[in-house]
Amino acid sequence: MDSYDKELEQKVPDFEEKQDTHSKEISNLNISSAAYSTQIRGWKQTVGIIAVAIFVIGLWELLVRVLNVPDFILPPPSKIIVALVTSFPNIYQHLLFTLAELVSGYLIGAAVGLIMAAVLTQMPFIEKIITPYILILVTTPTIALVPLLMLYWGFGIGPRIFAVALATGPMVMINATTGFRRTDLAKIALAKSYGASTFQIFYKIRFPLALPMINVGLLVGGIFGLITAVGSDMVGGKIGLGNRISYYASLARMSNFFAIILLVALIGISIWIIMTIVGNKTTNWSE
Amino acid sequence: MVKDIIVENVSKTYDSDRGPVEAVKNFSMEVEKGDFVAIVGPSGCGKTTLLWGLTGLHPFTSGKAIILDKIVDKPRQSVGIVFQQANLLPWRNLIQNIYFPLEIMGKNIKEYKSKIQDLIKSVGLDGFENHHPRELSGGMQQRASIIRALSFDPQILLMDEPFGALDAYTRDEMDTLILELWEKTQKTIVFVTHRIEEAVYLANKVYVMTARPGTNSAIFNIDLPRPRPEGITMEMRYFNIVAEIKRKIVEDVEKQKKEGKYKSQAYSTIT
Ligand SMILES: Nc1ncnc2c1ncn2[C@@H]1O[C@H](COP(=O)(O)OP(=O)(O)OP(=O)(O)O)[C@@H](O)[C@H]1O
Ligand SMILES: [Mg+2]
């Protein structure tokens, strides 16, 4: 017995084909919609985008050299690349460490967030009670808790993984919840007319319907996880990309500083690309 | 004759914000095995409510419905339903949509494959098995949904204005198609429509419902040859039956109006 039986008793579902509005639906952030507006670009656009990048980097290089800007204020792109390559053997362990905290925290947070969304949307009353607390978790930057976590737990990877999970989980959960709420009574009635169990309705109807929003949550959660991972590194300990950022900044070694920023940006872009591919693969039917 | 469906004095009252709405009142009906019965009635008279009551998803408030000797209290594998809209799952391709009921029922798809392939062919959907719903026209989608309803070989087919959302040309084509399927599969069909012309063309028997609350008004036995001859819908004997039914409906409405029972529902005999 589940809640739809009650609804179906009082209502014949309307069969209006639901317009797929996932891409327009407000999620927590605008980046989410950006992920879904990534379309296949024509070669002209691609060339245009690359041209802009070359122009900006070239202009940066040129101005810094012509105006003789000292390296500790703004190094030219060429020096940043050189710094990245030469110091990479050194940076390598920090990169691995931050990736490890990001990936483990992300996987834990995403799994917990997904499961909680799936379970709680089945229990409307409890969902209503818990939602405000989840909203607090979403709106409070988890990074603010890291000093406390490190105080309890030391400067190892543990508190950082926890912080990343705490940043990712609520993001995934809140988007997935929106997805799971998009129940389509007509499709549920269809499954029920064949005698579908609650579980079958979940994984054959509600889950696919929720997938576009789940993907949004996984993307936004990943970006929040990255912010939190790098931020946690800055709070304490002697390892991690965030730690290197503070370290190089304190020594005014700006080429190295920018090399790390470049790495962090590359991680962020990778998250976006991976999630866009996952999104396109799993919900190619929705457009 | 074996009676596949027996409906006895069923009623359905909805609880709405503006108080209870009596949609169907004391409706009764009997359908023999292999028969094709149509239900017509003015808009809002409770046709959908009645049919959904038979699905077991949407219980009647009172009265009882018996399908294949068992009281209807839950959905059954002996009943296939075709909805007003195709209601296909957009993330599945056509063949996966057709297999959906078998999957839910835990049946071995292999055993049904060749029969389903036949059906797909007979409605002209062969070659589209791997297409997703968004790549199919409304008519093709509805054909797929009919095959889906037949996929697990139910004895009974319930159809609620299945072609109402289609354009006039496609609709006529679909009417012919459903007759072919019926003759081929020998299913028991209950077909709800507000188009009297369609009901007369398709059914052996037409049940007329009154305006809301929908109850029995009349039953017409359609005395036209089977299989329906080509061009029958342009013959006088066909028009006469259609006119007779329309006259009855107008009469009902006039009567309800006189008694002050008619709850203004937009209705026209020109449908
Ligand atoms: N959930 C509901 N709550 C209240 N009233 C309802 C509800 N569903 C239907 N009704 C009312 O019950 C009556 C019968 O509805 P139903 O949809 O069964 O009619 P119908 O004959 O199928 O109409 P149509 O020709 O438009 O398809 C209508 O007057 C409708 O307004
Ligand atoms: Mg209806």
C-alpha cells in the first residue's frame, strides 16, 4: 500500500504530457542550468571560444611584459606554466591528497544524500520536518565548521572528507528531492495497473523521472565539494592544494600560486565535463 | 453466453472542495466474452470514472463490478487498459515500452516475443522498435500503447477515448485498425467515447449514459454486418442508428432540464 492508492482513489490522472522543464527548473544555483544548456557546438563557436582564450592569455602576457609588472603582483601566463611543470613533482602529492578527500567525501555525501532523498520523499510528514535542517546545511558554508572538526579530529584527511561530504550531501539531497517529487500520476497509474510493487514503481518510474534533477545535484554537489576540499586544506595541516595556495601566497611566489589555482580550475572543469556527459548519457530522452 | 464483465449498480462520489460530486449513479452493464461494447454519453457524464472503476485502481463508492467471475478490487493481469493519451515512458524506446507490463509482471518476455512482433507488424510499427516516443507521431504512440495493453495477452481490453487526442484522419484509421485487432484477437472490449459515430461503427452494443450523474439511459444493439463493409459509414442504415442514438441523448438532456436536474454541461450533438 502506498500513498498513490489514496490519490488514485479520488482522481483520474490527467494525461497532459508533462513538458520537460528540468533544464528550466530552478535548482540551487545557476551553474546547474549551465550544465544542461551545453549543446553540441558548431565549429565556428568552438573556434570563437578558443580565439577568445588565446586573445586574453596573449594580452595578459603582453601587458605584463610591456608594463614590467613584477612577478609578485602578476606573473605572465608563460611563467605560470613553467612553474606548474617544474614544481609538479612537488605539487603532485598535494594534488593527490586533495583529490582523495574530494572523491571520498563526494561519494559518501552523494550516496547519503541520494538515499535520504529517496526515502524521505516516501514519507511526506518526516520530509517536511527535516527539510528546514537540510536547508540550513545547504545555506551554511560547511567550510566554517572545519576549524572545529580539526580541533576534535586533528589535521588528517578525516575531518576534510567529512566536510566535503557535508557540503555535497545536502546539495544532492535537495535536488534529488525535487526530482523525486516530480511524480507523474498517469505513469504511476500505468505501472500500478500491471500490479507494480512500490519498489518497482520506484526504480522503473520515479527514479528515471528524477534522474535529470539528480544529475543537477551531483554536479552542484561536486563543485561545492571542491570548494570545501580546497578551503579545508587552507584551514590547517601541511598538505593539500589549499594549503599550497596559502603557502605560496605567504611567500609571494605568485607563479606557483597561480599554477595551483590553474590545477583547481582544471578539477572544477573536469567535474563539469564528467557530469555533463553523465547527464547527456542518462537522460538523452528528455530533450 | 459467458459474461466477462458484470457491473451492478455502481456509483462513484468524489469528495471535492465544493462538497461531494456524484459522478456515476447506479450504472449497470453486462458484457459477453468476445463482445465489443461502447459507452457513450455527454461530456462529464462519468464515462472515465466508470471505466477507471473497472481497472481496480479507482474503486467505486458503492455497487459491484465483476470481471471474469471475480469482484474487481485491484488491477488484474486479465485486463489491459488503453488511456486517453499514449502515456509511454519517454526514457524507453518503443519495444521497451511494449515489454514494460511483462517486466512488471515478471513474465518471460521470450514467450511473448513472436506474438508481440506480429501485433507490431499488424499496426505498421515494425522498424520503429528502437525509436523513442518523442520520435513517434501521436498516432504511432497510441498504436504502441494499444500493443502494450495487448502484450501480456489479457482477455479484456478497456479503452477510454483512446483516439480522442488524435486528428480526424488518424482517428478513422485507428478505428479500422482496432476492429482488425479485435477480429484477430477475439478480445472483450469496452470502449468509451463521446463520438456516437465511432461507437456505432465499432461496437455490437452501445450503452448510453445520461448527463451527470451518469446512469443508464438506453442500450442499442447495432445491427450492422461484420466485418464492417467498406464505406458503411456513408450508408443510410448507419446514419439512422447514429441519429437514433443522438435523438435519445437530446431527449435525456431535455428531460433533465425540465426536471431542473440538468447541471449545465457544455454538450452538443455535433461532436
Ligand atoms: N477528482 C474529482 N473531484 C471532483 N469531481 C470530479 C473528479 N473527477 C471527475 N469529477 C467530476 O465527475 C464527473 C465525471 O467525470 P468523468 O471524467 O468521469 O466524465 P467523462 O464522461 O469521462 O467526461 P469527458 O467526456 O470530458 O471525458 C465530471 O463532471 C467531473 O467534473
Ligand atoms: Mg473522460
